[in-house]
Amino acid sequence: MARQNRTTIKFKLAFFSTLLVVFVALSGSYYILRAQKQTLIAEGNTSRIDTVKALRQVAREALLVDDDTGIVNYANLLRKALTISYAMVLNTDGKVRVHTDPLLIGKTLSDPASGQALAARSRETPLLQRLTLDDGREILDYSIPIVLGLTPPEYKGVARIGFDKKAIDLLLSDSLSKMTRQIIGAFVFALIIGLLGAIVLATLIAKPIESLRLGAKTIGEGKLNHRIEVNTHDELKDLADEFNLMAKKLGELDQMKQDFVSNVTHELRSPLTSIRGYLDLLIQGAAGPNTDLQRDYLSIIKNSSVRLARFIDNLLDVAKIEAHKLTLSPSPADLQQLAHEMEVLFKPQMDEKKIRFSNLIPKNIPLIFVDKDKFAEVTINLTSNAIKFTSEEGLVKFLAVEGPNYVEIHIEDTGAGIPKDMIGKLFNKFEQVKSSQGLARKQKGTGLGLAIVKGIVEAHGGRIWVESPAPSGKGSVFKFTVPKLTDELKQKYNLTHPS
């Protein structure tokens, strides 16, 4: 569950890469739009200055030939421009010589941009005034002196053009709107490309990391022959190579351990068999009568030798499972009958604790196809644990559910349950659930039982897991699958009479 709720590296890489692309695109768009706005404003101002200078040049030429026709024609041309409210040429006394409004020709203007005061200004820098007309329009008025000759200069009048500020602002707004649409289009395109790039980048990085994670998990499960394949030719490949080297060394150490355990257990079995044999003879009085104290001591020695023999057998079973040398002799088996045998086998222990046994195996459940001796090890171990950790007057249930080609078996108890931190490692070697509320009153086991159970179930092609609390809300339930007897298995093993 915790893994489902966490955020993957792939998602993080894609998400933060996309955020970076969005931030860069938005920042770039903002600064581009701001710079373009300043550029458009500057270009507009330059264009207006050039226009008033052009009017001055036309006026110069007209004054030289003493013919105002050129000025009138140019003024009428300027009148057609959307941003120009008026254009005029004034004489030195401030009288209007030419105007886009013929009614104003001959009238005298008294503002600073119409008289001698303007002549003292720079010849190339127009005077800019912000005016408000009677109709409320705001005007940007550019005025520049008309000067003939250079040495000494002869002041001849003023060229003036009034630009409608609202029209200028509308043109600027239209230009910015078009530019904004273009930038948005470029932003969307960049975002799509960036998002695709982020996904590709995240995939390229996350895929080998996921391979490393799965490989490490597989190696951690004890499959030391597993190798991680990463072909990125970078640090991740180096990490994968180090993992593989580690797995190889662990495999060598594990093989040495298995060989050692196998040799030691085989060496122990022979003398232990002799010890048990002679113990039986001593207990039977073959070497002479025994006192009560001697019989007690011999009984303790025998019980200890039985536990030691069982531990050696468990070590051998684990070694066979890990070496994939566990041999099975499967045959058809009646699950109802096997459950009944468990009830009979453990009746004394259950009677002692007043535990009820509920055989809920359906009568129509199909035959299973298992090694009966190995399957008995599984059910004995799980049933024994269920009884051990179930309090007095508790309940142990046997259930079964038919699947497509398997039977799922449940062994459920009403005990104290299994701590959450133990569930994930319950089937590891030498892992044991600590006694709960004093229920595990029997002698402690070797910690190999559930590891052997898991190996046997998986050798049959099934799987095993545990749920705690059980579906009833109390205790634990061990669930495992075994193959059911199918027509294919009957044909494969030539089972004409499976019953």
C-alpha cells in the first residue's frame, strides 16, 4: 500500500522538468513582450520625429521656390494617416501658412511651438508638447524650426504635426496583441516539445533505475544468480555492474555456505543416528536395569536428540530448496480427507486448549495434484502455528476456493495476529514471530518452518501469503495455492483412475 501512495522518480522528473520548461517559457515570453513593447514605443517615437522632419524638408523646398503647393499636397497626404490629427507650417510671426484644416490658414498661434522661441532650439530635436483639444483628445505635438542656410542660419518658420495619442495607443495595443498571440503559440509549442522531452528524459532515467530497484529486490529475495541489465553507458551502468559483481560474490558465499551446511548436516546425521539407536537400547534396559533418575536423564537426552535431528532435517530441506533440488512425487489427493487428517492429528493439542476445528472444505472441491508427504509438511506446519498462537476456546478454520487451474487453501486462526513489521519477512529463514500474550507456550522452533513451507508451495508452482488480521477481523490467515487435478495433468501422468 505504501508503494502505491508514493510518487515515482519518473513522475517527479517529468513534473519538475515540465515546471522548468513552463517557468523558462513564461519568463522568456514576459521579457520578450516587455522588450518588444519598449522597442515599438521607441520606433513609434522615431517614426513621428522622422515624419515631422520630412514635413520640414518639404517646407524648405517650398520656401526656396516660394510655392506652397508641395506643402499643401504633403499635408493632405499626412491627413490620411490614422494617427495624425493635424499637420501645419507656420511663418516666423506665428501665422498658419499651411494647415490640414483650411479654416485655420492665416490665423496666428501664440504657443511656444509657433514663434521665435523655437528657433533657439536644436535644429534636429523637435519640441514635444502634450496637448488636449477642445473635443477632449490628447495630442502629441511635435514642432521643429525651419531654417535655411548654415552660416548664418535664417529662421523661416515652424513645421508642426499633432499625433492622436489614443490612435497611437490602439496601434501599439494591436501590435502587442498580435505579438502576444505569436508568443502564446510559440509558448504552447515549446511547452508540448518540453513536455515530450521531459517524459522521454524521465523515461530514459527512470527505466534503468527501475531495473536496478527490481534487480536489487530480486537479489534481496535470495535469487543471487539474477543479473541487472542496464545499457545506458553512464553512472547507472556502473552502478548496475557493481550490483552484479556484488551478487556474484554473494552467490559464491552462499554456495560456500550451502556446501558447508550440507556437509556438516550429513556428517552429523550418522553419529546422531547411532546416538539415538543406543539411547533406545539403554532405555529398553539392554545394558542393565535403569533407575527412575536414569530413565529421566535418558528421556531428556532422547528428546534433545529428536529436536536436533529435526533441525538437521530442516537444514537439509532448506538446502535442497535453495539448490532447486527438491524432488516431488505428485499424485491426486482429496483435500477433504487431508483436512480431516489434520483434525485427527492435532486433536490432543486442540482439546488441551479447547480450540474448535472447522473443516469448511466444500464437498465438490476438485482433487489436488501434490506430493502428499511434502503437502503434509505444509499443512502440519501451518496448523501447528495456528494452534500455538490461538488462545483457549479459539477457532481454527480450513477453507478452500477453486480457481481456474488451482485450488486456494486458507488456514485461519483467531489468535493474536502477526505484527505488520513481520509480515514482509515472515517467510525468511530464521525469522520467528515473537510470542504474543504468552500463547506460544511450547518450545520455540528453528525459524525454518515457514521458509520450508514457502519452498514446497513454490516447488508445486503455487504461491503463499499471509493476511493479518484475517477477513474475520481477528487473528491471521495463511493462504496458498496448489495445482488441481486437470485433464491435462491426467493425460500427462496417464492417470486413468485418479481417485
